[in-house]
Amino acid sequence: MKILLINPNTSVEMTERMVATAQSVLAPDTELVAFTATRGFPYIASRAEAMIAGGITLEMLAEHHHGCDAAVIAAFGDPSLIAARELFELPITAMAESAMLTSCMLGERFAMLTFSRTLVAWYEDAVAVTGLNHRCAAIRVPDVSFQSVSTVQYELENEIVALAENTVREHGADVLILAGAPLTGLAQRIAHRVSVPLVDPLAAAVSQAQTLARLKPRAASAGRFARPGPKPAEGLFPPLAAWIEHRPAIGGSLTAVPAGLTS
Amino acid sequence: MKILLINPNTSVEMTERMVATAQSVLAPDTELVAFTATRGFPYIASRAEAMIAGGITLEMLAEHHHGCDAAVIAAFGDPSLIAARELFELPITAMAESAMLTSCMLGERFAMLTFSRTLVAWYEDAVAVTGLNHRCAAIRVPDVSFQSVSTVQYELENEIVALAENTVREHGADVLILAGAPLTGLAQRIAHRVSVPLVDPLAAAVSQAQTLARLKPRAASAGRFARPGPKPAEGLFPPLAAWIEHRPAIGGSLTAVPAGLTS
Amino acid sequence: MKILLINPNTSVEMTERMVATAQSVLAPDTELVAFTATRGFPYIASRAEAMIAGGITLEMLAEHHHGCDAAVIAAFGDPSLIAARELFELPITAMAESAMLTSCMLGERFAMLTFSRTLVAWYEDAVAVTGLNHRCAAIRVPDVSFQSVSTVQYELENEIVALAENTVREHGADVLILAGAPLTGLAQRIAHRVSVPLVDPLAAAVSQAQTLARLKPRAASAGRFARPGPKPAEGLFPPLAAWIEHRPAIGGSLTAVPAGLTS
Amino acid sequence: MKILLINPNTSVEMTERMVATAQSVLAPDTELVAFTATRGFPYIASRAEAMIAGGITLEMLAEHHHGCDAAVIAAFGDPSLIAARELFELPITAMAESAMLTSCMLGERFAMLTFSRTLVAWYEDAVAVTGLNHRCAAIRVPDVSFQSVSTVQYELENEIVALAENTVREHGADVLILAGAPLTGLAQRIAHRVSVPLVDPLAAAVSQAQTLARLKPRAASAGRFARPGPKPAEGLFPPLAAWIEHRPAIGGSLTAVPAGLTS
Amino acid sequence: MKILLINPNTSVEMTERMVATAQSVLAPDTELVAFTATRGFPYIASRAEAMIAGGITLEMLAEHHHGCDAAVIAAFGDPSLIAARELFELPITAMAESAMLTSCMLGERFAMLTFSRTLVAWYEDAVAVTGLNHRCAAIRVPDVSFQSVSTVQYELENEIVALAENTVREHGADVLILAGAPLTGLAQRIAHRVSVPLVDPLAAAVSQAQTLARLKPRAASAGRFARPGPKPAEGLFPPLAAWIEHRPAIGGSLTAVPAGLTS
Amino acid sequence: MKILLINPNTSVEMTERMVATAQSVLAPDTELVAFTATRGFPYIASRAEAMIAGGITLEMLAEHHHGCDAAVIAAFGDPSLIAARELFELPITAMAESAMLTSCMLGERFAMLTFSRTLVAWYEDAVAVTGLNHRCAAIRVPDVSFQSVSTVQYELENEIVALAENTVREHGADVLILAGAPLTGLAQRIAHRVSVPLVDPLAAAVSQAQTLARLKPRAASAGRFARPGPKPAEGLFPPLAAWIEHRPAIGGSLTAVPAGLTS
């Protein structure tokens, strides 16, 4: 099977770390292809940014999803997840949702640990969209600052371990999600230092994409996720407009994309 | 006071109807200015479209909000409402939220009546975002089709009146919201034929914008709606990028906007 | 338009402060008339007292509502709000409900700050009646006592500012309601010292009464707020009994009211 | 033990039926004393009426509770139940709450069957106050009218039996509450015709009052139901004012009560 | 009436304490008969143990319920309560459910105080099954260890009193449940030292069993608690298998039970 | 990896169908081993039966889990799932939970279709335990009877297809779960006849077991699913007692099991 990984952040380094982390959960028969956003933000960190990046995610899916068995939206907070499921016909997973659903099989209450207070409102939304508020014990952040999102998982490693143990004790969490794409890969490194299971959201999202691909669900032709009929769309990224208008696919070739809108 | 009305649909005729309906609720000292989207969809009708229109709404607000006392996002479903409140510093209302909050003072349970089944999932989301699920008795649609969104409120007038009475009786609604921008103005026309109060969402949103403007709340410098610090933003609509990067405002002049992205 | 303000407490000084605070939110075309209870409690502070004051509120509305476009029940906790909406036909707002609904447009989670622990259970009920429990971050009280309800807003000013900032930080509130009629007017005085928007419940209730009056909703003839048919009523305050029995209005003249029951 | 039954309706015939129905659940060592309201409504049927009757209930309790081990508020909808628990120190039960809590031990979902549509909003409130919304399958009313509340249980007997069976089948109810004081005694008469247990609210309330009296809970001196300190109260029924102001008890003698306010 | 008390723990000493505590709430016409489990755990303390003890509870009920008017499952956490109500036809109460329902008449929010952290998850489940999460303020445990479950109520007496007062103040509890069979009898001893009512779960469960027995509800022949038709059952405790297969009762004689399965 | 499948029903034919259905979702590197209960019920169909089968499930896991990477409890309704996760240290999935969590990635609201009304209460419990009530649109059953659980999926095939389409239309389901072990394999056969994705619970549970095994979560040493310390256990199935008492494993050899208790 072929899994498409869409990173709606513009950081190529982050995409590389994601691909590396995914290796440990790929089945022998899985191929993973990954793309990085070419416009937007280096690292999405608010709901306004997620709204903008959501549009970019749809652009990237429109351009790259052909021929894939499932797709992963590789940002915790899941920009455009619902919109993407409405618009496209292949199974799609995302980091926050996959982490939460997987956690539900490892504990009764999960908590999220992340690295910046500004992310919390966005992650609260992700919990609410999944409808798992009553299973979310807390969303917590260490009381220390850091220098860079690309090194934050090393800078705060000890603080996150301490916060993990405190969250188990004080908030009754049975399982912990290391939330936010910059923490990708950290779970594997600190699992032995924490007394409950840790969930790496990228690993969970890639695992669940494989699960859905293997179950081969039919695309809905009714219900909330049936693909809408053709609609006129003005001034949008051409491959996305083509998909929305049910015209032949545009994409696969970056040179076809007008300057300033490349994805 | 000066109220900004942003129509994220591309239909100028719809904006004109909104402005006409707003007249009946403007206080003597209120000025209303209105703008229509120049890219996107003639009429937003799904969550994927709302996601895309959400980005366009932010672009329009970035360009036009300077000097206004409050803004109205004039689409039922409230594209980008939360993102806009996070990004901008003036009070912002939107049609679905204002209609629901206003309804809560006129009845214990409200219901929404709209004209197309495809809109229901989007409106369900709006109810959930407002947290008023327990006060929403139903979201209902007549079982008849129509020819055009610009005439739908005339085509389905009798069906909506019948559905209104049925919803009061069968679903226990005390107040009814005529949901969806194309129904703007209908409430006033059919109020005498329905046995409970009707809420016109555009009138409610303009009313609530005046309420907020008169209360003069300070802009938050903490909490979920504090304006984020400057962030680098690549490949975005210039006035929006300028606002996000905390650079001097771009906007007010359509000639400054690159072709294909005018809002 | 003409707005009726009913203060179900017996303190005339409090009514005067309410009227003064309302000035800043009155539209140019709004007239405000205010009445103070003549029996009951100087300051309602429990649910038993609110139950008794609720009956008195209905008496006052029965006597004074004729010719008004909307009414405000000017006690936080909203005695008899639902009963009043059931019984009378003009739009009615109240301080707690209006403060909460208005807050929902200024932040995702509101908190209430008040001045006495004994009030908390009553205010919790108001949150539950509005159905906004999930948006209420906390109801908090400073840990200091005060001398008099008429000066409490000056006595505790600094403590309330400190509690406000703490509530934003510790409870995740985006907007704060200064709860309880004795705090009327405080929001305006301390807004510049608090980092999130403050809502003055009296100002919100008068604003929302104007909103409803301007929307001119029809009176319900079906649903929970349709006026009940005539009922025999024995031993009640004459203007209220007359309204309940659908007899010609009694009231408007204080000399018509029997001793011991004047309102 | 001595149980006080307060009927806040003015119908003496209804009180007599209540006392008769209570006999079957009195333990050998229980004495029951009952009082009927002398002002208010023959039969409380709305939330406005319940608000007014709530004040009357407090008046009756103030006058009659001395020397009793527990009290029953004998109206379904439970006027003033919370206020009474706040104000008085003996255990107090009421018909709706007792019926629901008892039902929870006989089935997973209960439904209420009553005889008039106008009662439903009031009973919905009772469910919400108890916090058992998720266990309430439905509140239902036969589609037939009746002549008099004093004979309604005979007039609608067959319709209620049919509605009972339908509610089990269609709404998944495991146990049924015959809601509304005028149905007192009906459960016993039709139990053999219905396939699930029936709960008679008066019998349940008297049973639970005995349960509480036997458990001998101490009166709270902290928490929501601690008796408030003395408060000045103007223009209220003298025995109630005396209790609120912590003055020596007035009551037990009807001749002490001013005309027009007798309870 | 005759009440059956089933202790699914294997501690006879605990059963004796239960019977002693029950005396204070028995009506003059009530007879109590009690049985202790003969296999399983001395003291059930986890959900795995409750699952196993649940099967044993059904075995004990199958053997002993004939001729009784109601039964009490005398373990807090209520092993097999729902299953027992499904299978048997007499009214059945249990300690956690009865304590919670009774508490709802004594306060708005109850809290549970217990003696070991390992019990909390099991008690959380009991709250969820009853559907009273919103009325449960907290489940708390003193931060001290103890020597033996048979003396824990004496060892931790002072710590529980201190925790009680703290829980009223910090968690807003109006009534406290002393949770866990080893605390049976403690409420009566410390009631005068705590400022809110205490509920003894065993006393509550025996009281509610009497309430149900006196109400004489008919056994359901429809709904979730209708007795299932005969089913083949292999390898089960003979009296239970007989009841499930609708064969003549086996039981009443311990000598009839095969070694290793005695209950 | 090695996945253990535990069928707590006594039907070997059912286990064989489960193993056959699982083939389509096994990764190339997965080995599946399956066991059938040797005592209990041919087909668990109530909560009382699930309580008894829950104990049997723990016995089977105690005997067979050694050396496996994850286990599947192969009954819809998930007997003993929480207890098993508490007691054992390998990841464990079950049919209802896996089906629901998987459905959450394929639609916003799922519905369950099953074949017998008596199953509904049990499945409702499974939804509640997972905390997904708000995402469950309905649990439905065709209005026709059938001859045998082993052929029911063929007997009712057309009725289930019709019910599926009706449930999408009338209840707003986006994805459908074919609930109950006897329907294993049906989804694959009728997928092309239904307009939304179908989830086969057995396939979902085996998929999710592989997901968990690949993520290699550490066993919890804190939180709700930490293995309890050694406890004395009397009269239990020897391999289960050994595991609970932390004694060397008994099992793997059927000859070690006393007659009448073999699993």
C-alpha cells in the first residue's frame, strides 16, 4: 500500500524527522511518500494559522493524493481534516485524532504534553472535534521557555519527563500524548523514563492510515463525507479548483503551479 | 459607530440584500460598510468550502478592518470566526453565533430551518462551537428542491412556514432561526404566519455587533484571543501577511492587490 | 424605544447606580424607566431569597410593564426570568444571562468574579439554566471580607483586579464577568488594569434589551413562552392576579396597592 | 417518626388523595401530617405558577415544620425544593425528585407520563435540576383532552396504559413515572396492565422522606444547604420572616396570620 | 418484609459489621438475612476483582434470593448490579448507587471519601453507571497508608475527618459518602465532627431496599430488566445455571455445591 | 508479531469464521492464534451473560497470553476489556471499541446495526464505556426474526442492507458498524450495496491489535492500568489465580485444568 504524508508546515527538516519516525511502524508492504508545504508558516502555532494552513493542506492533497491508498495530515491540531474527508475519497488520518483514538486503547484518560502555551487552545479544539473531552485529563506545558522548535524536544526533554510523571499523579492520566509535530520521535527516546505508555502522534497517524488502507472502506456516496458535486471556484490554487469543479486533475508537476502559490 | 460587514461569498446581490435587511436594526448613530469577496465561491455550502472561505475572510478583514468599531462575518456557519477573533483586535460577530445567542433570550430551545441538506453538517458544527447543543431542538430542511439560491427564500416560502409550525409542534422549538445567508430578510416577511419568534441571523449579527461596539470591551492581551506576536508568513495575501508579521498595514486600495487574489 | 428596569432588591441607592451605569450603553433613541422593590430583601443573596424575590419580580412586572418595549430584571442570578418570559409578552433580559451570552462573543471561556461565597450556588444555577457550563471556567471570590454591599466594589477593588489576573492565568478565562448587582459600574473603572475584556452585567442586560426591542420579535402563541390562558389565583398581589386571570390591568398607581404588599 | 406533607396547591381533595395513597408505604412507626395551601392556585401548572407557589411552600414550611423528622413537598415539579433545603434544617423530599431517584433503581431509563402538554416544560426543568437528563427517555402526554384535574386519572386511564406500553417500545423506557399530583394513586390501579414497573411519585416521596428520617443526617453547617444567617426581610408572611430573621417561631396558629396571606 | 444481604467479599467479619450497622435503619417489620462469599477475594479492590466477584454475586443471588422481598449487594462499586437486575425479579440495591441517590436528596454535590488510591477507578465507574458525574464533586483518599482493611476505619479516622472538612471547602461538596465496605459504621461515629451530612453506603443500601420492597414494583416483562428466556449454560455454578436455564431452583443447601465452587 | 484471539463464546464455528475474516487485514509479518471458550454460553447475548463470560475471558487470557504481542477479545460488547487491561500487560483490543474508534476516522456519526433487540442494552453500555455517545447516531435492529445465530448474517442480509440505507437517511449516520460476532464477514459481502463505509468489528479489532503491537507501548506501572500487586484468590481457575497471586504461570497445557473449568 502507498501512504501519502502531507506536512502543512514549510519546514523540510520537520518532514524528514517525520519520515524517520514513521519507519518503526511501517508494515513490510507499506510505501510512504511525503510532501512539505511551500507557502504558509514554518510552524503552525495558532488557530488563525491553522485556518490558513487548512486551505494549503487542501491544495496539497488536491495535487498529490492521486494513486495513494490513504493520507496523513502531519500536523497536530489536524488542519482541514474534516474538510479533507469531505472533499477527497481516500481514507485520511491526522496526528491529534490518531493519537487520541489510539490512546483510548491504552488507558481510560489521556493527557497531552506540549511545549508552548499558545498551542493549547488549538489542541483543545482538536479534543472537542473528536468528542473525547471526557477522556482528556489535561493539556499541559512545562513552565520553561525554549530556543527553537527544531530543538525543543531536546531542550525540554527532562522537563517533559518530570511533567509526565506529575500529570499521571495529579491529573489521573493513564497514557500520555506528546503533542505537536516538533516532538515527533521523542516518545521513543523517553519511554523508559515514564511510568505510563507514551503515544507519538506521527507514529499513531501513520499506523492508523495503514489500518484504514488495509480495511479498504468504500468511499461514501451519502452522509457527511460524500464528495460534493462540482462547484464553480474562482481564484483558487488550480489543482484544488480542478478537483472542486470535477475537472481533470492538475498536479504532480510543480512547474504547473503559478508563483506565490506553490505547494 | 462604524460597523464593517464582510460577505465571504462572491455574490454582490447577496451583500446588497444584507445591507437592506440591516437597516431595520441600525441605531441612529451607526454607519455600516460592506464588502464582497472577490475570490472563492458564489455561495459557500460545505465545510471544505467554509475552510477555503475562512482564509478569504481573514484576507478581507486584514484589508478592511482599520478604523471600524466592530465587524460582522456575514455567512451563516461563521467561517473563520474564532481565527478572526484571535488575529484581530476589534469585536467580531457572525451570523450563526449571533442568531443562536439572541435566540437564547427568546426561547429555551431554538431550531434552525434552512433550505438544503448539504448545509446541515456545517451548521451542526456552528452549534457545537457555540456549545449550545442542548438548546438546539433540530436543524431542518423542507423536502423540496429549488432553482436558485438568489430566489430560494421566495420559492420555498410556504414550505418554510409549514416546516416552522411543524418544528414547534414536533421538536419543541420555542424560537426559530432562518439559517443561511440566502434567507436574509425572510423572517420579517413571514413573522406574522408563524406562532413563535423568528430570528434573522443577519439582523442578529448586526445588532450584536452594535452591542459589542457600545460596550467598548478592551482588546485582550492575554487568554485565547490575545493577538499573537509577529510571525513570518510566506506566500499569503499581502495585507494579511503584513498584519500577521506586524508590519504597516497594506490595504484600502484595491490596486495594491495582485491579480487573482483580490478580495 | 422604552426599556423597563426592575430592581427586585429594596435598595434605591442600587437602582440609582444601575441607571447611571446604563447611560453609557443607551442608544440615542432609548428611554429607560426604573423601579425598586418595596418589599423583600435589601440585597438578595441566596436561592431561598431569590425564590421569594422571584414572586416580587413578577408583581413588579405585572404592575409596570404596560407600554414598554423590553424589560430588564436587574439582579444577577435572574430571579423569575423564565417565569416572567412565560407570563409576559414583551422581551425580557436579565443580568446573568445577558452577561454570559455577551461574553460568549468576547472569549471562549468566561469566568465570574464576585464578592461573597454565599452567592456562588445561586450563580452556578444561572450558568446551568443558560446551558453554558462548558464555557464557564470558574466562579471565584476574593478571600477577604467587606463591610457593606453598597461599598464592596471600592473595598475589594484591588483584590478583584488581582483575582482577575489570576483567573485568566490559572483557569484559562478569556473574558471576566463582574457578577452581582453591587459590582455594577466597577468594570468601567478597572478595565485598564485587567488583561482581558470585562463584562458589566447591568450594561450587558440593558444592551441586550435594546437588541431585542430593535429586532421586534413577535410574542409567542405556541412553545414554552406562550402566555398561559386565564387561571384563578387567590391571595396574590392584585395587579399580578389580574394579569394571570386575564382581567383588565391594575397598577401604575402606588396608592392602589394594599399595605404590606407594595412593590 | 413524624413526616410533614405540604401540598402547595389549594385543593383539599388532592391532599386527601395524597394521604390515602401514602398509607401503603408508611412503616408501622411513621406518623403523617398534611397541610393544604390557602392561597395560590387550585392546581399549579406552569413555571410562573410554580415560582409563585414556591414562595407559598416556604411560608407553609416556616409555619409547620417544627417538631417534624422530615418533610414532603407534595407537588410534582418540586416548587422551592432547593430553596427549602437551603432554609430549613430537616430532610425534605419532593415528588419529581423522589420519583426519578427511585426509578433509577428499577430501570436504566425512566419516562414520565402526564396528562397535559403545558406541564412538560416544568417537568423538563425538574429532570435538569436532578441532573438525570441522560436517564430520562421521554416525557409524554396522551393526545386527548380531559374535563377536570380531579377526575383526569379516571378519564385518561386507558390512554395512559396505551401510552405506557408505547413508551416502553418506542422510547426504550424501563420504568415509568406517572407524573403530576392529579395522577396520585393511579399507579397502584393500573400496574397489572403495564409491562414495566410504575412509580407513584407521592408514594416515592413519602418513602424517601422516611428513608432520610431513618438515616438521621446531621443538618449542614457548611456547603450549599447550610442555613443562612439572619437577614432583614420586609413585607413577608410573618412566620417566614421570623425564620429568615432567626426570631422566635411564629405559627401553628392560623389566627396569627393576616387576612389574604393565610397558608 | 425480608431483605437479603449478599457480601461478595469472603470476609465474615465484614458481613457481621454490615449487619450491625443495618440495625439502625431497619423498620420494625423488616427481617435481614446475610450471606458471605465462600470463594473470591477477602476484599475486592479493583475492577478485575469486581469482574470476577460479579460472577460470584450472581451465584449467591441464584442460590439465596428465593422468598426475599429485596436484595442488597453489599460491596461499594456494586459488582454485577445491572446484570443481577437483568437476571432476577426482586428489587436489588447496592452500596454505591444507593449512597449516591440518597446523597442527591441531602446536597447538590456529593463527594466520596475512601482509604486507598487503587479503589478510585472502580468508584469512578460506579458514578458513571449511575449517570451522576455532574453531581460528584470529587473522589478523595487520605495521603496515609494503613495496616489492615478490617481496622482501617479506626486507623484513618482523624485523617478522614480532616479530609472531609477539606473536601467541603475545596471541592464544594455538600454531602460526603464514606466509600468502601471497610468504612461501614464509621459515618455514625464521626458525624458530629463533620460540618455536612455523611452517608453510610450500607445503611443507605438497606434503607433503599426497604423503600423498594414497600413500593412493591412489578417485575418487568419488557425493557432492559425483563428476565431473559431460558439459555443453555455450560460449566457454571449449578444454582446459577438452573436459574439461567429456567430449571427448578437448586440451592439453599451448601452441601449441594461442588468443591471449589462453593458460594 | 503474534496476535492472540480469544473467543469467549463456546462456538468453535464462530472462531473459525473470525479467523477467516481476519486474514484480509493481517500484515505479512503477523501470526494469529485463536482460542474458543470451553465453558459459558454458545453466544453471549445479555449483560448478565457478559458478566459471566467476562470472568471466563480473564481465565482464557491468563492461560494463553504468554508470548503474544497483543490480544483481541473477540466478542462485540467487549466482555472484561477494562478488567483485562488492568490485569495483563500486553495491549488488548476488543470488537466494539475497535469498531467505534475506527469508525471515528471514517465519519462523524456512526450507527450500529445488529440482529436482535436483546443485544441493544449491552451495546449501549459499550458506547458509554468508550465515551462516544455523542458520535453514535443509533443502534438499530431489523424488525424480522431469524432461525440461528450461525446463519443470521445470510438470513437477514437484505434486511440489513435496507436498514443500513434507512439509517444513513433517517439518523444521519456516516459510517455503519455491523455489530455482533455472528455478523463477522458480512461487511465485505455487502459493502457494494451500501452508500457509506461499513466497519467489520472483528477486522477492526485485529487491525487495531496490530497497530498497538507495532507501536510497542510500555506496560503501565502507574495509572488505572498498572498491574495490581499480588492478591490472595480463593476458588478461582488455577491459571488465573496464579497470575493474580503473582505465582509462576500455569497454563498452556489443557491437561492441567480441572474438569468443568477448561478454557
